[in-house]
Amino acid sequence: MSLTFHPPNLAQRAVKHIAALAPVAWLLARTLRPLDRATMHLTRGRTTATSLLTGLPVIYLTTTGAKSGQPRTTPLICGVDGERLILFATNFGGDKHPAWSYNLRANPVATVTYQGQPATYHSREATAAERARYWPLADAIYAGYAAYRKRAAHREIPVFVLERIGD
């Protein structure tokens, strides 16, 4: 799977700036997933609302529920480090970790779908050295991550490294 992303245009950069504001992040945390799913359905998996509006790299992460054992799919912004995918469990700067992070801790094998192409990955939490290296990557992708870290300063935001399994 090749994850290639184009730099955001002027309008997308403006949307990213606005999305980092606390009231907007609060609204997006409650509305973005359904919008992403609808856009993905309409485009047959080629794009999401987040990608269209912001130019951000969005993948679909399918985990196994930690308690339910059922598949759970979530659209997420991801970083790329060579063949690895990097996920930041910011939860829009919320009080708690996102559900998908608990799922990855309980069941580290997940499916990543990008532009309709699925691949299987094994996840692990980043080491301290990797975390230090990946936060600047996060900030380069989306400046809102800095605001999320400030709002979630009471907790350590998990960072996950995903490595592809098989072909």
C-alpha cells in the first residue's frame, strides 16, 4: 500500500487552522466521523470529508473491539515514516483516550484502508525516542495537534506505530 498525499491548498490550510480551535474541535469530534463515512460511501472509498476539506492524510483503521470483539472502523489522520504508519491518539484534545487506542492495546492487529485498498498491520506503542521524533511529524501534518496536546496535558497522548504484515 502506498500512501501518497498532496500538499493542502490555501482553502484547505485555512480550514485546518479553524479546525484547531477548541469549539470547532468539539463540534468536529461529534460530527466528522459520520461526514467522513458518508463521503467515503459516495466516493466508493476514494476520499473522506476530512481529506477534501483539509488535505489531511486520512486512513480508515479497523480494530477489534477490546470488550466486544467486534470490528470497529474509524477514520484517522496518520503520519508516514517510511513503510510505517504513525497514529496519534489525541481524541481532539479530549479528556480520555479514543476507543480505537484501547482496541489496539488489546488487539494489536488491525486493517488499514486507504483509497479503498485494505492492508493488515501490527501496532505497538511508540518508544519514548520515537514519540520525541514523531510529534514534530504530527505538527507538520496538522498544527491542531499542538492545541490538542495543550488541552490534553493531563494525560499522555498515546502514539502508535503500525507496521504492515505480509505483502
